[in-house]
Amino acid sequence: MDPQPEPVYYICGDCGMEIPLKPNDVIQCRECGYRILYKKRTRRIRGTLKKDKEEKQAS
């Protein structure tokens, strides 16, 4: 009944592979087995940053 959560994408610290992970997945690269993953940056713009940019452009 709950919608499936969208996977979050991580980058492997060793091989650089992009890995989608869901909440209960093992934190490990599926290609090389490395256990250090880096979260990709989101493309979402926060409201405060957007306002600051608009104010600077108006000045």
C-alpha cells in the first residue's frame, strides 16, 4: 500500500560506478565490493538560495 521509495544514487569510492540504493539495501558496490559510497548531489534548489540569487541579480 505504501509506494516504493525511489532509490538514491551513490558513487563507489573505488571504481566510480553509480549505484542505486533503497533503504534496506546493503551499502556496498555491486561491481567491486567496495564499502565506501558517496552520495550524489541533488538537483533540487532550496528556497533560501533561490531568493538570495534573485536579490543579487536585482542589485
